Amino acid sequence: NTVPEQSQLTDLLVPLKNPEQPELASPSFPSTDMDPDKLSQGPVNAITVLTLLDKLVNMLDTVQENQHKMETHQVEMEDVVRGIQADITKLSKNHSHTSNTVSKLLDKSRKMSVTMKEVREKMERQAVQVKRLEANHAHLISRNHFKVLIFQVGRKAAGCQSVCPWFRH
């Protein structure tokens, strides 16, 4: 985008008005008198137009550059979103696995609780039986209606034959 040479600038000049031709009223070219003062401004107007066109080209280049940057940013964002989606999928799978494990642990805990309850009930029944046996033992001791046999292996206790005829050594 360089400034054109002077010969190219003169090509942009509006030709002189021919008095025999009728004036054309055009919205893009308003009718003006073609006096020499205004014609001398022609090259300046052409330079202004070229400058404006150059600025327009620069603006379009900037817009294209910004658009390219935005497209690059969009691609990067899509990659980030894909990564986030992959992480969320992975997290969801891990959460599902953890949930399954927690469910299994809760089930085992419930089973253990039931087992502990059964053991507690059995121990309570045994405690009642022990208390009953202790009460019977205390009753027998108080009545003194039992005999204790003491013997050694290999030797007969004296009077064992009379007390326990079933014992034969």
C-alpha cells in the first residue's frame, strides 16, 4: 500500500465539463461547477481517498488478525472444554465406584450389626444361665447336699469305691 505516482493521481481527476452536454445529476457525483480552484483540489482528494483506502486496508487486516486470534482462542477453549469433559467423566466414574464401595461397606456394617445383636442376645442368655447356675450352686452349698471327689490319676482315693461304684481304675 504505497502512495501512487503523480501520473496515477491525474487519472483520478474528473474531466472538465463540456458545455454542450447536459449535466447529469447523480447521487454519487453531485453536480458542481468545474472551476479551476476546485479542480486544483483533485489530487489532494485523490491522496485523501488513497489514504482512507490504506487505513481501510489496515483496519481490515486488523479485523482479520483479530478474527484469526479469536479462532485460535476458540480452538484452545474447545480443547480446554474437552479436557474438562474428560475430567468430569473420570470423576463421575470414580464417584460411581466410590458409591458402590460405600454401599457394600454399609451392607457389611448392617450385617455386622445384626451379627453383633445376635451375639449380644446369646451372651445375655448365657449370663442368665450362669446366674441360674450360680444360684443353684449357692443353694446346694447352703443345703450341703453334695460330695466332692478328689483323686489322683493312678491312685485310688480312699472310700471311692463306696461313694462311686462306677469308678474303676
